[in-house]
Amino acid sequence: TSDVGVPPTPDPSPQGGGESGRRVRGNATLRETALRSIAETEFVPASGQNRLRGMIESRPDWVISRQRAWGVPITVFMHKETGEVIPSAGFARSAELMERIRAAIAEKGADAWFEEGAPARFLTGIVPDPSAWEQVTDILDVWFDSGSTHAFTLEDPQAFPQLAGIRRQRDGGTDRVMYLEGSDQHRGWFQSSLLESSGTRGRAPFDVVLTHGFILDEKGEEKMSKSKGNVMSPQELMKNSGADILRLWVASSDYSSDIRFGPGIIQGTVESYRKLRNTLRWMLGTLAHYDPKKTVTVKVMPELERLMLHRLAELDVQVRKAFADYDYKRVVATLSHFMNTDLSAFYFDIRKDALYCEPASSIKRKAALETIEQIFRCTTLWLAPLLCFTAEEAWLARYPSDSGSVHLEFFPKVSATWRDDALAEDWEQIKRVRRVVTGALEIERANKRIGSSLEAAPQVFIDDNDELMSALEGIDFAEVCITSGIEVIADEVPDGAFTLPDVPGVGVVPKAAEGKKCARSWRITNDVGSDPAFPELSARDAEAVREFDARKGAAR
């Protein structure tokens, strides 16, 4: 039912009509029943409820017969003199007549009704004089056809075995029925389905109605149309870029209104997809070193890992809510921000040193691997309904199985104990100071005074802010800022220090790191060469290499 359907206005035809003022159930009219059903239905977007309600409140009676050469016949006979119609509730042999008609149509299709001699074939033996009856050749309005689809798709488990076990919320179960179509269907399928079901069942056939807009060209000026030659083929796009690009574009769009579509827009989606995929790939590569038998508990994890677990707990609530609200754009925005900003540009950037250079026995390294394992599971499962092929590929790369699939999994169970709002508040303060440090070092790099942040050991001045100093206490702030050293000083910000307007009372004076450059970690420290066996390494890296060599020797 993708074509626009406008409910008919009254016509002078004597044939069947749906009278919205007639009482159909108890004391309620068809219109009253439909309006009550609208109030009981969830609409996405919510504006759809008012739109459909207004149409039902003001619509005329529905004449359901049509004089057309094709369609579903109205299988009734009318007495030529009295105007009596059969089959009907008042006709004693209606069931027998209806069975004859049903059997004929089951055998030959709807054409059985229109064959020559229909009155004699169907009425002989049921009425005294079949010739006294006139066969009605009108058809049903096609919108009545589409509006009655619920009678079999939702209520006929023999024809639709997948209905077995389904029990709707309104009947005490947990399942809900959604009708999904374009916004033009408030005048078409949504309305005809509502009226037909309200008249025969006393309720709407749906629990949720979701409407979407239409596809416009890239400039948003015209609807895409084959006749205008401005159609961009989804099949061609999938052939060139893959189905997940198309899925991500749809999920990223505000489907409640018309959506622009074109090569430039798709290119932006390709870039967004690339970032998400690269984040998953990086985690897969890193987790090759993960051993679930050698992990650590949350209690002994560093603050940075506990912060990331807190973010997963936050995201679990946000993502589930967005999916429940059918707000896929919010799902994409939430996960993209987390994976691009919280992970790639922050957590992974900081933890690369620990992952690559810390000894395998290091608590910090084990905690990082455990945290990344949890992040991978959560993000892959959250992305699976949207990027179904990418998520499946990543999942099976991490958890190989001949019978497993990410699409057979449920959303992750995220521990509520991971939530730590106080810790998150402290780290918001820490990140604000980090932005000032990063800004100062960017200027140093642009002026060619340093090549990388590891060549710096800046001074950070914090003016009269005990709360901020408390947040930084116990934190390896040089590690957080990816510098070789850092000095935090509780004092007035000196003249000439780098500052940011939105981080008052914090200033940074860049300084060059002193010492030698470790050949392994590239940090500049004073303990490079302190281990005679490894003259080019820092003490930390020398210990890591010695441990690695010992493990390698033990494995031989």
C-alpha cells in the first residue's frame, strides 16, 4: 500500500458504506471507537496522533463499494423487487450461501464470482427463484482490502505459524504490533485499518504507528522520482559500498521528516562508517593479547578503566532507551561520539603506551585489556541491529563459531556497580585541564618547538581550586596528557601562560622534557640506561623486555 489513498467522500451509490455515526459496539459509534483506539496507540513521531485524530473527527461516512472492472468482489445478491440483500444476518441460510461462494473462489479465484450464471450457480436450492435476485458486481474499495490485512496476518496462525506464542500487551502479554509506512498513509492504510478493525474488533489492529518521510534529492528540493531521472539506486550503492553504508545512512537520518539523499551525503556516511569500523578493528587487534584467565577485578583497576566502565553503564541506559523509542539517529550519534571521542581520541590514545610497553604482568595493562574486552562486546552488540554485516564480521573474528552469530545474542548485561557518578565528575574536571595542556602543546608543535607531545614536560598552574587539585591527586597526569613529564603547581597563573577562556584559573607553561629518549616507548626520562643490560631503555621498558624474554624462554 505504498500509493497515496484518499478515503472516498459520500456518493449517491446505493451500495455498501461504513457509517461513522452508527453504533457498532455497545453504545459507542465507529468514530468514537476509532478515536478511543487512537488515544490508546503510541505514535512515532507523536505528531502523527493528532494528525490521524483530526482526520477521523472530521471525515465523512466511508462508502466501501466501487464500480470497477477488477478488484475483490462484494459477494452479495439483491432482490430485484424488495431490495433485500443476502447473505445477511436476517437470512436463515446465509452460512450455506457463504460456504458455496467461498468454495468457488477458493477453487477459481475471484473470477468465479463474475462468471456467467452466478445467481443460478450460487442460489439454486437456497432461494425459491434465483432469477428474482440480482448479482452485485461492485468491488470493495482497495483501501478496505488493505485495511483488513490484520485479519489474517495477525490472527491466522495456520497461515502464519510465526504467530504461535505471540501475545499482545493489551491481552496481558509482552508483544506489540507496529504499523510502519509513509506519512501519506494517515489518509490511507493507517486510517482504513483503524476503521475496519474498530468496526469488527472494537479496537485498533496496531499498538504502535511509525511514519516516515520521503526521499528528496541532495539539495532537498525535489522528491526522488524515476520520471525526473534523479533516483540514486540503493542497489548500485550497496554494490559499490556495501549494505551497511546504506543502513548507517538510514539510521543516521531523521526519518520523521523528508530525507535528503545523494553522493555527497553518502560520502559523509562512508567516512562515519570508516571511523566506527576502524575502532572495532583496533580493538580486535589489541584483544589478541587478552587472556580471560589473567584479568583483574574492577576494584583494583585504575581510575581511567573505571571511568570507561562507568561510560558503558551510562551508554547502556541511553542506547536501550533510544532503541525503545525507535530513535535510531540518537543510537548512531551516541555510539559514534563514544567510539570516536571517548575511545579513539581519549582512552585508546592514553592507553596505547600501557598496552604496547607495560610488562604483561602489569595491573594497568591487564585492566586495560579487560576494559577493552567489555567495550568491544557492548559496542558490537549495540551496533548489530544497525550495522548487521559489520557487527557479524567483528563478532565472529573475536568469538569464532560455526553456529554462533551476534544476531543470536541479547544486548549486553552491564553491571549497575560500574556506575560511578562521583568519579565521572572528577574526570570531567581532569579533562578540562587536559584540554588546556593539549592546546598549549599544539602551539608548540605548530611552531616546530616540539615534534610530539612526548618531547614535553609542561608546568600546569592551578589558581585557588582545591576541588580541581583534589581530582588530580593520585593521577599520573603526564600519562593522561601523553607527555614525558608534567608538574602541577597550585599557584597563580603566570603572565604568558597558555589559557583557555572556558577553563578559568588554569594556565600551562610548556617545557621541554629532560633526559634521554627511550628507544621503546619514546618517552624522555632520566632513567634511560639505568639497566646495563638495556642501555637504550627506561627502567620500566627494561623490566617489560626482561619479562617478555623470560616468558619466551620458558615457552621453548
